[in-house]
Amino acid sequence: MNLAKTIVIKPTMNCNLRCGYCYEFLRNGTSYCKSDMNIEQLTKIARRVANLFPNSKILWMFHGGEPLLQNPRYFEKFADCIRELNKSLGVYHRIALQTNATLLTQEYVDIFEKNADLLSERIISISIDGTENINDETRHFSNGTSPYSKILNGIETVKKSSLAFSTISVIGTHNVKKAKEIFDFIKNLDSNLCKFVPCYNSDKDGNSEKYGIRPLEFANFMCEMFDYWVHNAPSQSKEKRLIIEPIASIICNLSKATVTWCEYREEKCSNFTCIYPNGEMWLCDNFIHESMKETAYVKNIFDVGDSELKEILLTPEKHCSFNDFYEKMMSPCRNCDIFEYCKGGCISTRYEMQKKSPELHEEYCEAKKLLINHIKKAVESALS
């Protein structure tokens, strides 16, 4: 039986940075999953999955915490394991990495470059929020010092190799009013893709806190970003053209092309399995563990046999109450005039907003309409 999905691996929940808005620390606490997943446990998981699904296409996405807190040999051994499984079982498994880049040394880049054929799109995804002043306002080492020079060193090391890199930036109170500055900075970094994600941290009543912004603030930021991108497009070669998310996903939905970002797909979290260091399997790491366990927690991979694991990976939503939750959150969206482009957004984010403040949830929808209609108008004008 075929299986095609992304498995997010969190080998550690430890991190050498202490970002002021970090959702892992804010949602799940600093004590969550104190132990790491060792390489023997991880390769055993990979072998189990490959043997259960000999025709599978799996993207093993390293996330955290900071995954590079494991040593370079950890990733070398995992790459060796994946290469062996691809060859011996005929599976198509690839590796992806999300990192803060502060530990992205030449030794690490050499390992990834050596295994570039296993690295998804030959890309390393790097977290950076903007220029030094912007980045250092929220992102710092646990001792309070700036990580900025180390992040840039990591990026430069990748740029000197045959690999590519993308960036992901959190948009909060520290940078939401600086769209032009961030656009120019990211463009000059020479990445091939950048993704902007909003910080919606809020208290129990829905009031923004810990660098959190309102949905309409993020929508206005992205409208600005789209305008700069359109203005800049003629000067960019096809090879150097910057792809920006969520702009790219919205344009793909407008043109009925394939979208990969779950927020803009009708199929949501069931296409992912997130495995924590202690073996817990969740549909996505965006669900708050304290309040959403019944909805999104599946089981512990170390406690289930092969037949049950096979069922879980094929239909994880049947092993928790996700289907009921999905219908509850998606039903009101289907009659909306932008549903075919928005696809309901991130339903775990919407749920938390709805629970805290109906007005905040309403604003989330207004913001989606603002951004999508802004892009739609420009696309229709260009095609007319």
C-alpha cells in the first residue's frame, strides 16, 4: 500500500536560542520532553516505516527545538540509513531541515552537501526575522547575547556550497511595520524562497502579548510585501526570482495549481505526523498539548506494533477526534466567497482564537479576505 506524507522529526526539544515569541516554550513549557531521541531510535523508526510501506514517498523533516544540537554524525548516520532503505526497498525517502543556523558549521554543510541527492530540493530552511536590529529584538542565545553573526555565518557557509537555502521569518510587533526593510534584506540574502508566519500570541481574552499581532496587521504587512514583490519582479531573472509564502500559495489557488502548504489546502493536518523525542505522535506541532490532546494526539510510536503503526500512518485522524474537529471548523467556511482560495486557513489557530475571542476569530477571516482580494485584483488586472 502506498504512503506519501511528511513526518516531522523532533530529535530534541532543547534549543540554544530563547526567542521571546517561541510557541514551543510558550505552549508546552521548557520541561516538555527533556530527553532526546537517539540515532538508534530514529533509524529504527525509519526502517519500520520503510518496511511497512515499500512504495512510500516520505519527507523526513527535522525540526525542534534546534535539531543541530545533535552532532554531525547523527545526521550522517540518518542519511546513510535513508540511502540504504531507498536502495534496498525501492522507497523514495528524502530529508529536510529547519534550523536557526547558529550551529550550521562547515562540517554540517559538508555532510548535507555529500547527501544532497537526499536533501529535499537541495534546500536548508533557516529562521531569521530580518536585519540585525530586528532579529536581535526577539531572538537571542540563552545567555542573552546576539546570535545574528552566527546565523549569517551559517548562511554564508551554505552559499559557498552547492546547496540552496530558504528562510522563514516570524512577523510580530518587532517587524510588522517594516515590510520594505525586510523585503530588501531577504532579497539581498539571495535565498530562493521565504516564508512569513504571523505571531498570534495572545492572552486568555485574545489580547495580543509576547510580540503577538492582530490578523489584520499581518494581512496589511503581506499586502505591502506583495506590492514590493510585484514591483521588483521585472528586475529579477527567472533563476533568481524570489518565491514568497503565503503569496505563492494564494496565487496557486487562484490559478488552480497544486498547493503544498496545508494552511491553503482543504486537506489539513492528517497528511503530517509529528514525532516528539519521547515518541509521542501528533498530527501537527501547532496544536496546544495541554488542551488539544484528544483532538490531535495519536499514540506513542514506541508503544505500538507494526500493524497498528501502519493504520496510524495511513489514517492518523481515525485514532483521535480530529475528524469531528475538522468538520466543526471547516463547515462554516465552505459557503464563504473566498473558500476556494483560503481553504479554511489554519484550523488549530482559528480554534484558539475562537475560544478566546469571537471578534479575534472574525478578524482572522477578514484578514484572509483582505490579503486574498488584494492579490486577486492584481492578478486579474495583469491577465486582462
